[in-house]
Amino acid sequence: MRRGELFNLVAIFHSYKCDEGWSPFGDTSELTERFMDACRQVKELRDKMETWKMWGVCDREPGKNWTNRRATLLGDAAHPMLQYLAQGAGQAIEDAVDLGEALRFTKGDVQQAFQKCQQARYLRTGRVQLTARFYGDIYHASGVQRGLRNQMFQGGHESAGLAGLKWMYDGIEPSKLFQ
Ligand SMILES: Cc1cc2nc3c(=O)[nH]c(=O)nc-3n(C[C@H](O)[C@H](O)[C@H](O)COP(=O)(O)OP(=O)(O)OC[C@H]3O[C@@H](n4cnc5c(N)ncnc54)[C@H](O)[C@@H]3O)c2cc1C
């Protein structure tokens, strides 16, 4: 990042500590402890981190109404999701594209466009929210769940995993939304 000056490393784990905001620094000893049993390469990377910031991540139950007359929400405000599918910004951009299409279709009738856009979006964004939760459970599995996960993925290849997310990566076709 920043023309090669910075290397951004993200580590995800469950913690009981959480400060609101974008800038709280994390506790290095907690990071060390959480990745105590990690493989050598991960530990080497972890030990290169001098400081790290900690973000609490959270989502909400999927909703279907984030519009009130001439006010609507887009992105995280409408459908906050966990990061396991790296889709927060992706879905926010899709919202914007669909809203543009809805405004074109309604010839600038804002209230109608907001309703149409919301109707077109809520099942897809809800599916991403719920699927991200599911992937979180898989990634952080422990005990029998972990054993079962490892057995199921053993011998699998990357494309098999991605096949289950085809609906998401296939994207949207805004021009066919409102006909
Ligand atoms: C560490 C991390 C990694 C991520 N990686 C990915 C990834 O790989 N792929 C992906 O798709 N997504 C990723 N995301 C998620 C993505 O960043 C968010 O989903 C996305 O930024 C949401 O966009 P948004 O426009 O809805 O909200 P935001 O980007 O949060 O924008 C909201 C804006 O509103 C401003 N604001 C807040 N309150 C007020 C106020 N009262 N008045 C005026 N302005 C205000 C904020 O300052 C902010 O600029 C990641 C997030 C994090 C934290």
C-alpha cells in the first residue's frame, strides 16, 4: 500500500475486547496468543507487525426496508455484513449501480426509484449477509465441527469452493432489472 511503503496484514479472530471507532490500537500480546499454534509462515508474518489496529466487526439481521419516502440507505448502512466474503464494498457499489438504473427507469422519480431499488436488492444483499456468517462459522470452526470441515475440504480444489459462490461472483445485470 501507499506506493509500496506499507504492507497491510489482516488477522481475524474472536475477542472479548472491543473499542468503538476506526483507530484503537490492538494488544500485541493478544495477537501473539491467538496465533500461538499457527504454522511457521503465519508466525513469521505476525512477528513483523510492530503495531496493529483493532476493528470490531459486526453485522445485522437482513432487513427488507431501509427506505422512508425520499430517504434511503445504501451500503453498510442498509445491510452491514461480516467480512468473510469481502463483499461490503462490492455490495455498496452494486447498490449504487442499481439505484442509477432505477432512477433512469423512473425518469428521476426519486421515491419510486428508492422503492424499486430496495425491492431489487434486499434478497441478494440478505443472501450475502447470511452466507458471510456461514463462512465465518466454517473458518472459525472448532472441535467436531472443525474435524468435519477439514474432512469435507480435504482433497478439494479452490475452484470447487468458489463454485458455491457463483451466484455472487456472477454479479448483477442492471439493464435487465427494471423492464
Ligand atoms: C479491514 C477491512 C477490510 C475490508 N475489506 C473489504 C474487501 O476486501 N472487499 C469489500 O468489498 N469490502 C471490504 N470491507 C468493507 C468495506 O470497507 C465496507 O463495506 C464499505 O466501505 C461500505 O461502504 P459504505 O459507503 O456503505 O460505508 P463507508 O465506507 O463506511 O462510508 C460511510 C462514510 O460516511 C461517513 N460518515 C459517518 N457518519 C457521518 C456523519 N454523521 N456525517 C457525515 N459523514 C458521516 C464516514 O466517515 C464514511 O466516510 C472491509 C472493511 C474493513 C474494515
